[in-house]
Amino acid sequence: MEAPRQRRQECCEKPGAVHAQDGQADSELEKDGQKEGHKAQKEHHGDGMHHPCCRRFLASPIWRCTTLVVVGFTPVFGMWLAMPELLAALEISPWSLTWVMNFLFGSWISIQFLFNFIATQWTNPGDCKNIKPPHEVTGQFELGRCDDAPQLLYAPNWCTKCGHWKPPRSHHCSMSKRCILRMDHYCPFTGNCIGLRNHGHFILFYVFSFLGLSYSLVLCFAAVYRAGYFSRFTSTAGAKLYENQRWIGQQTHMISSLNTLLLSALMEVLHRNGITILVQLGASIIAMIAVAATGTPALHLAWTNTTTMERLFPMKEYVQLKEQVYCPVGPGFYRRAGTENLEVILGSRWWLRLLFPLRGSVDVGAALTPRPSAEGSRALWDRIQQVKEQGVRQEVRSCQELGFDPGPATAAQSSV
């Protein structure tokens, strides 16, 4: 017999009801087919980071140690060489209370930063291989219940590459060649995939990056200001700009004047404060730009309980409303209060991890049955009522066209 037609019920990308247009389904399926073909071709031949040699190098201890040296330069150089000169430039007496407090604070930030970066590199992000779904016959995991919402199941999702069921919010990592629990993304800089067990270290690594670099910049700028050149620089720059205001349209001349002033400022800092403070200032500025560019979106996604994979590939996970009726969920489906979202990533001992360099203790059981937000739960309930009253609007030929594999057992039953 012909395999039964699988039905699809459209849902919103974020909590609420937003329907896709009727003419959009066929074009999306055609595009998905083309993408799958290109993806298979790339995986066969290998390109970019997915090349076998590149994968091995990015996961090698040599690469991880190299990136550790790069990110560890600013805190180590700052604590051992720059800190004594910075405190001396600020006229803080050695071994005074202020001197000791600054050293203790700087050491705490540096240790927390380096510990969480190393833990991000070497912690297993979470393997799905030995995890069995509570409904093994169909391969389905349960959706966490919110308030009085009904108990629903996720659509079965089989990984053909690994040969096992994929839990909710899990994805197959093409770099590490395995399925990762609550995968966020693969980070080539750390040489590891970011998943359930090391996501907290990844977030804390950025938190202490911002805190440490801000502290370093405050000390550096305070030392420069203490030298008395900052006020002369601003007054000279203001006079120069006023002098050239009639040539305001000549941007090249203005930029040249500002570059000359900036160069003279750097030379004055070098002359008065030494090369050590200048190196620390430059390294802190460069590192802050890099951390702000990559860390701000990472912290925002963590605050909203959204993974990078869910943001890049929304509507790829489905909840079963009833037999052969599936509803996709979007990136805002799991968003709750910010502190609750951080507890999902950092674990129940999140406050201890902010104080001390500790390994995370995340709840794997809660990760296997993720709880939606109150809005997401209500949206699912509305969808159930809508299906009962209006039926299903769109149908597709198979679950694969929706983007998930129902598994070998389900496929065998469908072909009977």
C-alpha cells in the first residue's frame, strides 16, 4: 500500500499565531531539496571547515593550545607585568589595602576567565548516542508541561548518520560527526561544539571577558589621565578642529590632523607610562572589540533561551498535536524569564559558578523534556483547538518534506 500522507499544521515562529502563505509550501520544499543535494555533495568532497584535514586540525590539542595562548595573553600579561606599573602610575602604594584589593580582583577575573575558556574547549558538549526516548517504539520525547497544558510529544526524529533518535533541540554536528544535546553551534575558535554540558562555560567565558576587559581599560585610561596628557590632548584637538572649521568639507585634511594627534598621544603615553601600559591598552581595546562583536549576540540568545541553530534554522522542530498532525515551533518557543533561561544553561548552582571556578551541573532530564514558555504553551493549545474545529489546511507527502525523519520503524509500519 501507498504510504499515508503526513499532515502539516502551520504554527508561528514565535509564541502567537502567524500563518505561512499557501503558495509558499511547494517552493520551500523545492529549495529544501536543492539544499540537501548541495549539502550531500559538500559532505562527500569536503569544503572549508568541513574538510577532514581542517576538522582534525580544529579539534587538535595544538589548535586549542594556540587559541588559549591568544586569549590568555591579555589577562596573564596584565596581571604579571601591567598591573604593577598601572598601580604605580596611579600612585597606589605597594601592599596597601587598595593595592591588594586590585590584585585580588584582577586575579579572580583572570582565573574565572581562563578556567571557563579551558572548560569550554575540553568539556564534552553532550552526546545523544546512549539516550533512549521514553516512547521507544515511536522514538518520541515528551514536551515539558507548563501550567495546565496537555501532555504532548515531539515528532520522532531519527538521525540516519548516527543511527539513533535525536532528543529535542539536538542537532547533528557535521564537524564533530555526532549529535549534540541542545546544540548551540560549533565554535572553531575553541575547537569544540557548544552544547548542553559546556554552554554554561561558554557564556561565563564571555561574562568574565567583558568584566576583565572593562576593568583593564578603566585602569589603563586612568593611568593615562593621571599622567596629565589627556587634558592637553583634548584641548589641543579642540583647538585644531576650531582652526580647521572653515575647511570642514575637506575630510582628508581633518582625518590627517586627527591621526597626527592620535599618534602624538600614543607617543606621549609611551614616553610617560612605558611600553607595558601601552601594550596592555592596545590589547584590551582589540580584545574588547572582538568580544563585543561575538559575545553580545551569544549573551542575548542565552538570555532568551534560544540556540544559534534555532535562530539560523527556525521551524525545524515539530510537536505532534495528534496522529499525523505536526506543528513546528520557532526560536521563541522556550523563552521564559531571563533568570530562568540562564538557570537552564548554568544549572541550579549558577550563583556559585559566578563566584568560583566550578564545573557545571546541568539537569539532563530537564533538557530532554524542555518546558515551553507560557505563551508557547497557549499557542499550542490554540492550535489543537483550531485543528479540532477547522481541520488541517495543508498536507505533504512525507515527514521528510517537513525536515525530520520518522525513523526506520515508523517508515516500515507506514509501508505495510
